[in-house]
Amino acid sequence: MFLSSINWFRGIAIIFVVMGHVHLTTFAGMEYNYDFMSNGTFFFVLIAGFLFHYLKEKFQYTDYIRKKFKFVVLPYLFVLIPGVLLAIYYYVNGLTWFKADEIPEVQNLVYYVFYLITHGGTVIGPLWFIPMICIFFVVSPVIKMIMESRYFGLITTVFFLFTLTSDRPELPELSFIYWLGVYLLGGYLSANYSVIQTHSKKILVVSTLALIVWSFIETSLVSHSDILKLIKTFVFMSLFCIIEDKNIELKVFDVLAKYSFGIFFLHGYILQAFQRAVVPIAGANFLVWAATVISCIVIPILIVKLWSTHLSARKRIFSTRYFFGV
């Protein structure tokens, strides 16, 4: 059964992903609670775990990997190519790539390119996510085994506590370990989603109050941001369950969810363009920040729509799913 509530959650998650990359702190005279508006990765990973568990009865490893390669890896490579070519130009000409501090000093061009491709965040920041999530794809049979285990709740608790008490790493393999607890938590929420649906009103009240209280708490014992996102997860899930139960349609979030992968893959380029072309001219202020966030969402949707209209409609090989994951 299609869950509109989770689809809407995915739609709002991509907004948090974009806002997390458009740092308000880079704009003069502005302060905000970065934890409150950022870390959309938490939502993305949790939703991925939720959907993996929700659809696990249909899981067939070979078919699963084939689809992930076609609709995640291929779009990643396509979107990454322009940035890699530009980085190679910088490398060959002895120039300094703007993310050079994240790349090991190497004399071998082949290894340099290999590193860029396997660490996409060194090319375009948001693309760090794909090499990490690919590890989840590869070990999916093990994850399925955990989700079907009688110790699923215990294992989820252990890994999620590790996430809450650890510093967020940079490398894909370490990021996989860090985010595994959130992915499993998404699966655990899927396994118990009927409870959230049944008690959605009570959960909404309690989680909203908890959100207000936690926003004023400062602690170094656990990740403040991840706890905040956990509380927001219950706020959004319960709220959307209530709306879904009333048969109300949230078309804006449906659109955002539909194009979420396109927004994810392309917004890094839009952000770089604004930071280099708009900010130096228009200055650093709230209007520029708002325009950047909106553009990082709207422009990718328009690009995918235009691609779909003029290329995908003519030849199946140009399907937007192969190029933008949509």
C-alpha cells in the first residue's frame, strides 16, 4: 500500500537537505539555529531504511542491485562528470581545486580521478551521500537479516546510540557505520508504523512539546542535532498520518517527493553558481539566502521537466531516471 504520509515526509526532507547546504552563517549579520534547519541527511537515511523494510518482502538481491545501479549510480556518475572534468583541468594545470583540502596529495592522475568518483563530496559537496548509501545497497542482505531478527530492536538501539555519541565522519565507509543506526531506526519505525498511525494525535502533541523543550537544551553528551531530528521525525510522521487519515492531499509535498532525487543531484551546482555569481554582486543577506534555497529546489525540477519533455519523450534511453534518478 502506498503511504502518502511517508511520501510527504520525503518531500519535506529534501527541503531540509537543501537548507542544510545553504549555510545562513555565511551571510552577514544573520544568526539562526543551524541544528533546527539542517541535517536533512538524518531524514533521508531514515526514510531509506523505512522503505527498505516496508518493501523487503519483494526484495531480490540481483534485481535490487540492478535497479540501484540504473537509478542511483548512473545519475550520480552523470551529474558528477562536469565537476570531475573541471577538477582534472585544475589538476593538470597546477591550479588549486576548491575542495583540495579534502583530497589526498597524489601524483597519479588515474588515482586522483578514482578518488574523486568514489568520494563525490570532494567534487560537489552534497554528492558525498551516494558512495555511502551504495554500501547500504551492497550489504542489504545482511540488513534484511537484521530487520527480520528477533533482536532487531536491540541491534537498532545499540547502533543508534553509537550514532548519537559519535562525531560525524567524512569517509563513505565510516559514514556507513555512523548512519547505520538511523537506517535501522527507519526500518524499526516501519515495523511499528501502525502504532504511530493509531496514536498519531497523542504522538504529535508529545513530540511537539519535546521539540520545543529540546530546542533550548544544550548538551555535549549526545548529538543535539540528531535528537532534534528524531523528535521532528515523530512530529512529521504523526502530523502526516493525521492528514492522510482525513484524505487531504498535499500536492506540493508530492511534487517535492517526486523530484527529490533530481533536486538532490543538481542543487549542489546551483548552490555553487549562486555563491560565486550572485553573492558577490547582491551581497549576503536573507533575500539572497531565500533566493538560493528556492532556486536550488525549483531549477532542478525545471531541468528534469524540460529533459523529460524534450528528450525522454523521444527515446527511452534518455529517461530522466537514468540521468537524475527521477
